Amino acid sequence: MPRLTDITWDEFSAMGLEEKTPYLSRGDDGMTPYHTLFAQQFDRPLLERLCELANRIRFINKSREGAMYLKSVLAHKRAMLYFSQPSSRTFLSHLAACQILGLTTGSVRDAATSSEFKGESNEDSVRTFSSYFDMIIMRSPRQGLAEKMAWELSNSSRPVPILNAGSGKDQHPTQALLDIYTLVRSFETKGGLDGRTVVFCGDLLRGRTVRSLSYLLTRFDGVRQIFVAPRELQVPDDVTAVLDAKGVEYSLSGNLKAAVKEADAVYMTRIQDEWDGTKGESAAIDTTHFKFGAEELALLKSDGVIMHPLPRRDEIALCCDHDPRAMYWRQMRNGMWIRAALIAAVFGCERTIMECGYR
Ligand code: CP
């Protein structure tokens, strides 16, 4: 199995994402991640295993004895949460996932409270965290930083796994995992996710969750993707190039109502105006027709689902919140279970948990 120690940074960074995957794995099966950097690391069998493991953790955690058992699994490990971009869900669900498995945690959520305030580089910060912790869960506005640090740490005297909790406008692999887990759970008694139609709507240009989820959906058979957005915020070419290469059926649209009629799942996203330049370009874009409200709800199939990575602004009207098809609250909680499953897998505890005596 190839390792990051076998390759220079220049060689590694020049590779395609699928080609990089074996270098990032734990080495036992060539897929289970050691470093978790992008969606391309997850194939269908791995996704199914992680969903099963998340179900198992969710079940075991229901009893006091089970919860105490889970807390013993990684009680000897420490995780650092290094979030230099704002976050509620991703930070807290990773924190809760660590707590479920017994990891103790540290955190930096604001450079002003770390030595970055004194001019330390992000790279040196991560090297510093690796001295004290056994895993680094990191969110950064810098695309590629998580990948660079995965290579750096693997080539250091203190290699610890990196888990990408959102990198620039690029990828958000654990969000895509929780989205897949939510879709799998939503359709598990209704014939499964294969052959479904997923509609993405909103700011598809700058939404890193869209890029990661669109890729993971290609791991399922015959999942059609419809991208609904204002022209200025339509899905970027690199996403559609992947779909073209994989022969996935997709279309681009400006008509949400028409797309909702065909949808099994509607994935709404917020306008990502934090990426605007100084002129606030997003404000000039007409987004009126890219919001999900009572009229869209009336058009959605009776067993369809509405999803959103959150936070939302006004993309989903409050009147949808109590509809049984609104999945965004459960989606958020699913993030805790699937992240616990991923962390357990990274540390090689998958079989221990799957085979433990709690039934
Ligand atoms: N979905 C998501 O990444 O939410 P947060 O920004 O709150 O972590």
C-alpha cells in the first residue's frame, strides 16, 4: 500500500483526487481513511460500512451501559478541534462524536486566542497541535491546507490523522457523509437511494457541501442530479466534469418548482456571501426564485425529503419546519453519529464496535 512517506509533496499534490486516495488510507484495506480530506476517498462499500457503524453506535448509545462502553473505546486518545472559520454544527457534532467515543478534546476557534495572533503560521499551529493530540479536526478558509498538513504530519516524527471539517470553497467531506447517511436512512424502507433524483438549489458555485455530496451520489446507481441556481451561482464546471466522466445523468435549471416535482430529495443551500469581494456581489443577484416555501412543499412527493446543510437564512420557509419531509434537523443529528463512526474507523475500532456484545 503506498504511503505519504514514499512521495514528495510536489508529486502528491500533482495527482488526481482518486489517485491520492490509497496514500491517505489506514493501509489495511486501501480505503478506510487515516487522513480524511475529500469525498473521493469514500467508495460505496466504505459508505455502507460507515452507515452501518453509525447505526450500531446510535443503537449502543441508547442504554447507559452501552454509552459507558462506547466512552471506553477511545478514552486513551485526544482530539484537537482547530476551527479558523465559524461553525456551529460541524464543531459541536465532532465534539459530541469525540465525547461519545471517550476522546478528550482541545479547541482553537479563533486565531486571536492562539499564537497565530502573534504571527505564527497555520502550518506551525497544526504542527504544534500534533505534539499534544492524536487527531486534528480542522476547518480552514484555505483550500488545500488540510491536505498539505496531512502530508507534512505523515512525514514528521509525530504523524497524526487530519480530518477536514471544511476547506475553503472546496470540500466538506464529513458533511457529505452525513448527507448520505440521512438519504440512506430516509429511503431505507422505501427501496433505497439508487435510482433517486436529488435536486440541489441555491449557491451551487461556492457551496463546498454541494461539491462533496454531488461526488458521493455518483457512488450510487442511477442517481440523477438537478442543479437549480441563478446563472451567476450555477454549479462549477469541475463538478459537472466529474458527472460527465462518470456518465451520471444531470441537468442545470433555473426553475425550482419544476425540479421539485421530479425530486426525491431537495438539498437547499444558503448564499455563501462570505466569499464575496469588497463590493458584496451577491446582493445584486436575484435569488427570489430559489427559496423553498409552501408552494414548493405542495409540489414535493409524499415520500420526498427536504435537506439543508444549515445554517439557513430564508431559503426554507419556517412553515416547512414541522412537515415530516423536513429532514434538516435529523440531518444535523445524523452528523454526530456518522462522525463518531468515521473517527472510530480512523482509529481502527470499527470491528470492535460492530462485534461488541450490545444487542
Ligand atoms: N453545515 C455546516 O458546516 O454547518 P456549520 O457551519 O454550522 O458547521
